[in-house]
Amino acid sequence: MKKMFTSLCGDNCLEEWKLTDSGPLDDETTTTEEFSMFATYVLSFTTIFAGLALEGLIGVTWLSLSEEFASLGWKITQALFSLCLAIGLYSQSVFGLPFLVFGLWKGGFPETLCYFERSQRDWTNKIYRDAISGYCNGLGLLLHHSICCIVVCNLITGRFPLNRELQVATILLVIQHWFVILRYISFTSYVVSLLGVEAVWQWQVISNLQHYTASTYDYTARGLAMSMLVAHWLFLIAYFIESLPVTVEDSGEESSFNPLKTLKKHEDNMKFIKRGISQRKFGNAQTDKH
């Protein structure tokens, strides 16, 4: 083999080939720190894209099922959320990412996309209260899931240590989602548990901001923690907006939500998703796009 190639190109085959002095990602042009951050965010955005693609592609299939079967699937994915998040967090491996994506994006149920779709529909119908609250919920979900992915990917690449300050901020979210099944047993107990853990979590994260320093993590850690707080505040803002009186101009349509039952109306999210998407044939549009 060597003789054959040598006969074709002579001594050039045996010499060192040097076309350029350096590549765009060589250690001469980027530091180890810069390349580590680059790799981490490539992995993060790949994970986020997979979750959103799961909603866009599989969500239509979920919604085409019978309401009983789809509702059962919705409840099962909610029940598995804490376990999937814990696996993604503590595995510190790329093999935990499929569990993280499945848990955060509820197995492909189009929760995030539906909020944005419903917000656009309500804005067109001049139901501004519900349009703004839907946008806050959708943006909150997108921000919440994205930050979870970025934090887990930082753990995988070793940029963040899995120390006590980070664990306490994430493990409380795992605990918070234990109570999601309570909504189908005792809605009052569910609300009290949810808000109770939420208060403790926000208190703990705000207290820990002083520990999320560049020397222990990197300069993005504190911003990620504050962004997660913003995501949760968006959920709370959406709740208070939905509690306001409804104003519907021209269209004469009733709001999709009852302002007197802001929390109770979320008891069956599957019905909300099916209603919000079907009104503008969202399922067909997603099929055409994807």
C-alpha cells in the first residue's frame, strides 16, 4: 500500500502536510475555557432543539388519540417528570439527556407550542388578557426547560460542580413535581403543596446567588439562576393576569378561561391543549411544517 501511494505522489506523501497554520477551534486560536463553553452550549442547544422538535412532531400524534388515552398519557408523563429530571441531573452523562428531554417536554405533548399558539389566537380575537397570560406561560416554559438543559449540560462537561448549592436549587424542583398527581385527588392540597415548595425554592435560590461565582462555576451561573427565577415569576404573572376581568372586543367570543377559577382550570391540561390547538387546526399546520 505504501509503495502504491509513493509511486503516485512521490516523496510528498512522506512529508508533513501543512495547509494552514491553525484551525478556527485549535488551541492556538481558542482557549480551553472558550472551547469548553462552546461544546457545552452546542450540547445544550441540541438538547433544547430535540425537546421542541418532539413537541412539534409527536405532539400532533398525541392529540389525534382518544381523549381518554391522551389524558392518561399526559398524567403518566407528569408523574415521571421528577424521576426523569433526577436521572438527567445525577447521571452527569449524555445518557441521561434522553430522560431529561422526555421529562421536561412531557413525552412530546405540545404544551409549550400550544401556549404560544393559543396566545396568538386570543390576540387575534382581541382577548388580550388571555393572550398575554398565554405568552407568559409559554415563555416561562421555554425559559425554564432551556435553563434546565444548560445546567445539566454544564454538569456533563464538568463546567459546574454538583455541590450542595447547586443540588439544593434543583432537588427542590424535583420535590415540587411530586405533588402534580395530587391535583387529581385533592386540588386544594396540590395548590398548597405547590406554592409551599415554590416559596422555599425561591428563598433558597435567592440566598444561594452569592455562591454562584465565576471561581466555583463560571460567569454564567448567576445569570442562569436569575433566569430560572424569572421563568417562575412569569408563571406567577400569568396567574395574576388570568385572574383579571375579561375584555373581549368585536369578536364576541367568550374567553377560553374562567377568571374566577384561575388555578382550577388547569386541572386537566390535556383538554386545554386539545381545545387551544383545534380552534385553528394547529395539528394540520404542524404536520405540514414538519
